[in-house]
Amino acid sequence: MEAGLEFESRGNTSDIFESEELQRVHPLGKLPAAIIDGRPLFESAAICTALADLAPERNLIAPPGSWSRALHDQWVAFVLSELESWLWSTDLNTDEQGFLMAHEDQVPEIVNQNRKLIRRSAAVLDAHLTGSDFLVENRFTVTDIFVGYTISWLEELGLIEEFQNLIRYLNRLFTREHCTLTRYG
Ligand SMILES: N[C@@H](CCC(=O)N[C@@H](CS)C(=O)NCC(=O)O)C(=O)O
């Protein structure tokens, strides 16, 4: 959407996770999964980055090989491995319906450890945003789309309150003109 590319969304049906069509694109049958120019691509970071690269006129990402591109990779990898994994683990282990993970497989005690790890990583992002409005080149880029979504997950779990810069960052992202970003949940 932000890239201005034409697309067809197929992810809004309740039976999508059981569909063979999704399994053909994502080996774990997860979303997001995309078909770009006839080729399947999965993992949100790869999809966001590829779409930004496909619309260079939108200036959503620095070119491969630039230092700003390395910073994009840095924040995406950081958020995936040091923040999102603990948020996801928290959801899996507290899912009352047992839809994300069966009740007998849940380990609810892990949530306290997850909270500590989440706070540690959120503090890093909060500190980085002390002196800048956005993550890379201090301007809105696809990195903010990617990271902003995960920060909104932090908000959804009620873990954002102590991070004033992250609260301001989310407000900044969601009050952007023509904002196409959706909050987690
Ligand atoms: N690492 C993957 C995570 C994808 C993921 O877990 N997606 C969730 C929806 S937000 C999903 O498909 N859950 C269904 C499942 O786990 O079977 C990414 O960032 O694309």
C-alpha cells in the first residue's frame, strides 16, 4: 500500500490458515506470505524489504550496500530476534482459546521471563528514539513500518507505558497523513 504497488489481498478469510494455497507459499502455512511477480516469498521482513525495493520512487528504503541499508537490516533483525520472539512466546503461552498453542503445550510461567527480555529490548529502541523521530536517516522509511507494528504489539500487551519515546513514536506513525499502518491485534 505505502509502496503504491497494485496488489490483491487473499488473507482475510477465516479458513486461510488451512488452505493449500497458503501452504504452497509459506512452508509453515503462516501469514504474511506473498506472491510477487509470480514468485512466492514469506517472512514479513523479506516481504516488506522487497516491496520497498520494488518502488524506488517512493524512497521507502536506502539502496543495498549503503550504510542506511545496513541500519535497516540491523533494526529489523533486532526487533525480530530480541523483541518479537518474546512477544510471540507470550501470546502463545497465554492464549486462552488454545488456538495459537494447545493448552497442554503452554508454559505460562515463561511470561515473566519474556517480560524482562521485552523490557530490555524496548529500552534500547526507546533510547535510540531520544534524539530522532524515525529509526533510519531520521525520516519515515519501511523500517518504521516494520518496527512500528511490533511496538504496537507491545502496546497491545500493556507493556509500553514506561517508554515515553516509544509512545510518541507510535503516535507519530499513526497520525501520519494517509497512514496505511495498522495496529497489532
Ligand atoms: N516470522 C514470521 C511470523 C509469522 C507469523 O507467526 N504469523 C502469524 C500471524 S501474525 C501466523 O501466521 N500465525 C498462524 C500460525 O502460527 O499458524 C514473520 O514475521 O513473517
